[in-house]
Amino acid sequence: MALTSAALFEQADHALQTGRYQELIPLYEQLEFQVTAIDIDVVPLNNIFEPLLTSYLIAHDLQSARSLVQRIPDELKTQAQQLHVLIQVYEMLRQWERQSGDLKDVYRLLHQSRWNSALAPLIAVLQDSIQDRELDLLAKAYTSLPLHLAASRVSLEEDTVAEQLMATRGWRYDASTGLLYPKAPDATGNRAIGLQEFGKLADVVAHLEVRQESS
Amino acid sequence: MSSNDHSYDEIIAKIVACSTDLTAVTKTLGPYLNNLNENIFLARAHGQSDPIDALSPEHHSFAYLYFLLYRCKASHGFHPALMEKVWAFVNTCDGEQVRHASEKALSFAEALVKTATESQQPIIAIRPLAIFIQRLQATPGQLTILHPLLAKTCLLAQACKDILPILDNDISDVDPKLTHVNYRDFLLYHYYGGMVYAYQKNFERAVEFFRLAVSAPAEVASAIQIEAYKKMVLTNLLQNGRRAVKSHCQPYSEFASSYEKKANSAASIRSDLDKIKGILVRDRNYGLAKQCVEAFHRRKIQDLTRTYLTLSVEDIATNIGLGSDPEAAKHVEGIIVKMIQAGTIFATISHEHAGGMVSFLDDPNHHDNTITMDMINTQIQKATEITAKFVKMDQTISSMPQFFNKGQQGGSFMPERGFSLEDSDYGMQMGYEAYPDEATSSNPKRQRIKASQRKRDAQAREDEPEEPEEQ
């Protein structure tokens, strides 16, 4: 449990390189504690805040992001450029949750800002995760939707949206109506319950019924 | 000075010698350390190494705690070197030893929180404390005097992740003699805990926690219970759309009543909210109440699924009282999409007709799969464990002298069904002596004699180990 900060950083790098983004969150959370409390100044804190905040946004954990943003000291928020942008992205995503604002602004901001080599791969993952999440949702909620609605949710330009969605997600497009027909998401394959399991359950229920009658 | 060094050697030697068994720790070491001057724990041996380094946080946890406690108390602002020791300590300390120093443990926790607050970095205290509590607990469901402190600190810092694993373990073990918890600790923990869950938007657990605070037995409701009640009303509205309990806290009650009336429109709920805005802000419940208003829209939409198979977005907007302009329609469509995402409604939207048509669907989950099975099995297991605990508690209470005294005075104290619990629930054997029903004896004098004889019998039984009866 008590890993050194150096070891934690190493693990984080490794997770980043192998694409295991879910592992980043606990690692950076522990690093935040250790660098704040024990190994102070071993790295500038924004080296931890930036990947941590990005990871929260990738996981769409806006609660933890909110908590983190409140903790970050004000000077750091303005001084560290990448952090400043990430906080703006967080605010925009929060607004988006509340159904105001435009997702396109988020994509624009992510695309136009400068990211150092350490953070750039995570930012690419973030962009994809926002877009994928939206498209999954659209496919779940809509049997048909206007092109411009879909276009406003993705980072692609409107004239290529239809093509891209047809190619990558198997959606259908009807140019005459301007409507996209999403491909319905696959129902998750749940294993049906076997007879033996049912048998056990039936035993328990019968037992309960006997108890109830006798009391 | 050499005489000081000598006394440190003495102290260390004593600590090492006594730390080998718990009786020595509590009977000898405790009083010894309590008699030492506080400064002993702060000072370093002259020119040489820190006496604390001669101790192991794992093996000499009891004494180590004293050192850390006084050092944290004395430090103004935090010192990384001290924090490093604190971190190592909470991760390796011997729970048994620190359990016997629970008041010192609380002082340590308070000093830690104070340090963190003074340096405006609450997370310094939160993570170590969460780990420390889990080591302090004899069982995951045991309430310690540190619980309310951690909950409050997390709330103030708005950093609630670390306490969630602790909150998720329902309190099932409250032992004031061992842990020195009191009634107020129980109330505060569940009040703050409810607020943590509400902050995380887990309203189901929030309601549970507030309810536990509110329903704790009391002759006069404490201020904590009243505040918990107010929050319970609002979180219950959020979770269940209904009022929890009637009466008390008039403005909240009225808001809840009108919320419950399905016929009310979103606009009227909004105006009800504005009417009591002042009170809500004063009680710091305005945020919760606003969430209730948003949830109201969702409830009204859910109600529509009972009546309609399809409905246009525009009609839905009008129906729930948000108006019929395009902005309202867009807003409503957004709400519906979010509800689909969250799984609180099963529906699809089609734009083949201008404006959008919503088709309400049946629950595609037929509950005939292993996920449901696993859920049922887990619940059964939980219920079995709780039943076992109950029977144990029942046995303990029933053999307590106070219980018999009540029986003597009352006579009709026993409920008709007696106290025999059906054993062999789920295949477990739980022996239990059924209580003879006092009410069957019509002679009061004989009743009393019987009662005192039973009391003597019970005392005798208490002294022997109880064996479960097979039935």
C-alpha cells in the first residue's frame, strides 16, 4: 500500500501508455495526497491535477471533478495554462449536463488549445470519449433524428457527419428528409438462469412460505 | 544532557516491554504514559536521534499514538516529516492496541484535522483518517467516536470519495463501553453521512441515513434530528416523490404536500419553492429543493408513460406545465434523453414527424437473467446475516436483569407471540429457549414468584455457555 511517489508515477506512466485509463484515477488520487502531505514539491502540483482532472472527465465522473476543481488553489488555476483550459472544459461539460451550452464549444476548445506531450494522448482519449458517449446515447434514444442534431454533438464538420456515422457506426441516412437513422445498440447478452439455480430459489421461497403460514 | 537521554532510554524500554500484551498495555503502559509530561513526546533527545524512531508504529502502536498526538497538536501548520510518520502509522498500526486508547485516538484525529484546516489542505487529514478508522473498528459496522469527525471534515472539504467505503457499511455495532461512543455521535454521523450521500446524489442512501438520525429514540427531539428531518423530507421527495412522515417543520411539510399532488404543474411547484426560499436558504437546503423541482418534471414525464404509448414532444411539454414554445420543447426533449440515458424511462424519439415523437416502451429487462438472480441471492444472504444478528441481540436482551424487572412490574409486557423465533431459517440452526407466557398465570403473587424464579434460572443459564438447540 505505501508506495513511494516515484513508484506511483511510474505506474501511472505505464497505465497511460498501455491505455488502462481507469487505473489512472486511483493512482493520481494517491499521488495528490502524497505530494500534498509528504513529498511536497517533488513535482509541481499541476502535473498531478491535470491528468487527474482529465481522467475524471474521461470517466465522466463530474462529481469528483467538481470536488477537485474546488480544491485547486486559485493561483494555480490561472497560472497553469493547461489546467486553466481543462477547468473550462469541465465547466462546459457541467453546463451541458444541465442542458445548456453547446458541445461543439468543448470540442473546439480541446482542439485549439496547446497540450504538452505528457497530456496530449489523454486529451485525445477525452475527445473520443465525449463523442462516443454522445453517439451511444443518441443511438439509444432516437430511432430517427435530424442531421444537424447529430452534427452538434460530434467534433466532425456537418458535411462529413453523415458519411462518417454511416461508415463507423452503421447508421443510415436519408438525404431527402435530412434524417439519420441510428443503429440500435446491441442488447447485452445475459445468460438465462439454469434450472438448478431456479431450483434453489424455489426452495428458499417455499421455506419462507411455510414460515409465514406457521407464524 | 545525559540524564534526559537516560530517561528517554527508560521510556522506550518501558514501552517496548509493555507492548507485548494487551493487559500490560492497558494496565501498565496507559497510566505510565498518562503521567508523563506532554513535552516528553515532543522533544528530541539532545543532539541525537528522534526517540520516536526507536519505536515501531506496528508493534508499539499504543505509545506511538501518544507521540503523534502531541506532535500534531503542537505543530502549527503541517510538517511533511510528521505527515510521513502519520501516514506510515495509519497504514500499519495495530488496531487492537489503538482501540484501547480511543480517547487519545480522537484527540489525534482532531489534531490532524486542525493541522489540515489551518494549512487549508483538508485532504491531508481525510485520507489518513479514513484508513485509521477502518483499523480502529473491530468490525466494519462498528461506530467509533471518529466517524462524525471524518464525515464533517469530508463535507466541509467537499471531498467525499474516501468516506464512501465507510458509509456503505451500515452501522450494526454500537458499543459505548468499548468505544466510548455516545448518542450524539450516532446522530451526527448519520446526519453528516446523509449529507455526504446527498452531495453525491445518492438520495436513496441519504434518506436512509437521515431516517436513522430522525428515528433514534429520544424523549425530546434534538436539534440534529430536526435538521435531519428537514433534509429527509427533501431527499425523500427527490428519491420517491412522496412525503416521508407527516407533521413537524411546517414549511417543509407544506412544500411536500403540494409536491405530492400530481395534478400540480411545474410552474406551481416552482412558485411554492419561491415562497419558502428564505427559509430554505437559511437552512442551507435551497440546493436540495431546487433539485426537487427538476425531479418533478421527470416524475410527471414518468406518469405519462402509464397513459400514453406515443406523445409528441410538444404535447409532453404542455402536459407537464412547461409551456408550448419551441424552447420548452427542446428543453423537454433534453430531459427525456437524459432519462433514457439514466434508465428511468424506456423510450425512443423519432423525428420523422416535425418536432419529434416520443414512443414509450416496455421495460426491456425481463428479469429472467443471471443479473437478477445474483441480486436476489445477495439480498437473501444479507437478510440471513441480519436475522442472525437480530436473534443474537434478542437473546442478549432477554437474558438481561433489567428485562426481567420490567416483566415483574408490567405483567402484560409480553407480546402474544412470545419471543420464540423460528429457527432453521435458511438451514441455520439457532437454538432459543421460548419464554413461558407470564400472562397465563392469573395469580399475581404466583406471577411474581414465577418471575423471580425465572430470573434466578436465567442468571444460572447466563453463567453456563448457551448451546443452540437443534429442532
